[in-house]
Amino acid sequence: MAEEVTKAYNNIEFLNSPDARTVRVLCEFIEPRARFRDNDVEDTIVFFGSARIKSQDKAEAALRAAKQALDADPHSRETKLAHTKAEKGVALARYYEQSRELARRLTAWAMTRDHGKRFLVCSGGGPGIMEAANRGASEAGGKTVGLNISLPHEQEENPYITPELCFEFHYFFVRKFWFMYLAKALVVFPGGFGTMDELFEVLTLIQTGTAQKVMPVVLFGSEYWKKVLNLEHLLEWGTISPEDLELFKFFDDVDEAYDYLTKELTRLYL
């Protein structure tokens, strides 16, 4: 009897080859769509921010350990740097707790929508601000989405994502598509290159009208963002228009950000 020939869609070697890259990309478009549909997910509030920001208790524990190391070896350059980094970590930890609280409150609010749209908190699925957002949403008793990405060093999915809504992407551009496609609001906490990449892609889509929807954008932490992003300088040089500075708003208070987001989401989508 002749040996059975493997069908192309069962050929794992082929599916992992460069020739099948288009198939793999399509899978990252189609499989999430099916899961979102099955779970009635149509609208999200996306949280961006650094994966390196710790919760308050973890940041304080890291500072205590760094201080002990510094006391034991006060002349070491390495321990001095570690202590300075730990101090910065404690200063940044407030953003973890604010992200957690804002996500919790937005989820609780969204769950009161009997017949309207449900706005699920969505993050990049990893640690830091992403974990805080998923954590707050889960503490409110709501479902919450994590769009994770496979990276060499970081990141593993955080434990607060609703299991059926935990995704693992290979392609950054497909992951960005799913961030933007379902998003009805964007909340951006302090972060690095990845956070700024995601922020500016969203702002560009809104600015150019490519997004074809109005979406409130919150930059949380004005002390951080106004030092990192001198956007008024772009206006001075004429590389952006005055109205481009109206595409986002700065906030430092959870109550104020919550009030703004719920009012805008109600006005725009409910």
C-alpha cells in the first residue's frame, strides 16, 4: 500500500517555511477575529505603557534590597546605580497603581451597559502597565484582552488576562492592527520605544483620517510625557498643525481621566 501523502495544510515544515509566510500572517488576522466574535468582543479601551514598571509593593521591595546591597558595599558603582534605578522604580510605581485603578473603574462602568457596547480593557498582554490594566479589569469582574508578542527577552503573558482572550502574536504589524481595529479609546502611560511606536502610529492614523473613527487619546503622566515629547517644537517648525495637538489630552488624576473617557465614549458610541 502506498504511503499516504501529507496534505499541504498538514505539512508543518512547509507552514513554518518562508514560502508560507503569507499563510501565517493570514492566520494572525483570521484566528483572533474568530475568537473575538465567539466572545462578543467588538469594542476595547487600549492601555499602552512600559513593561518595566513594577507594582508599588514590588518596587518598594526592590528598593529595600538595593539599599541593603548599597549599605553592604557603599563604594561600588554597580550598587549605586542599582539603588538609583530602584528609586526611579518606586517613583514610577504610582503609574502601575493608577493604571490598575483606571482599568478597574472603566470595566465596572462598562459592565453597567445593559444593551449598549461593552468596552473591554485591552493591553499588550505583558508585565508592567499592561499587567496593571488587565489586573484592574479582572478585579472588577470583567473580561480583559491581552495581545502578547513573542520577543527574545520579554515578554510573558501576565496572569490577569481572560484565558480565551489571551493572544500570542509573531508579527508586530498584525498585533497593531488588532489594537487599532477594535479600539474606541487609547490610554497611554509612561513607556519607552515600544509605547511611543504604538502611540505615534495611532496618532498618525487619526491625523490622516485613515482610522475613520474618532477616538479619545489620553496621555497619563504629564510630568513624564511633556519632558519626553516636546510636540510644541514640531508646531514651531511647522511639521504639524495646531489642531494636531488636540488629538490627545494629558491627565494626572484617575478621577479626571475616568470622567473624560466615560463622557467621550458615551457621546461617541452610546
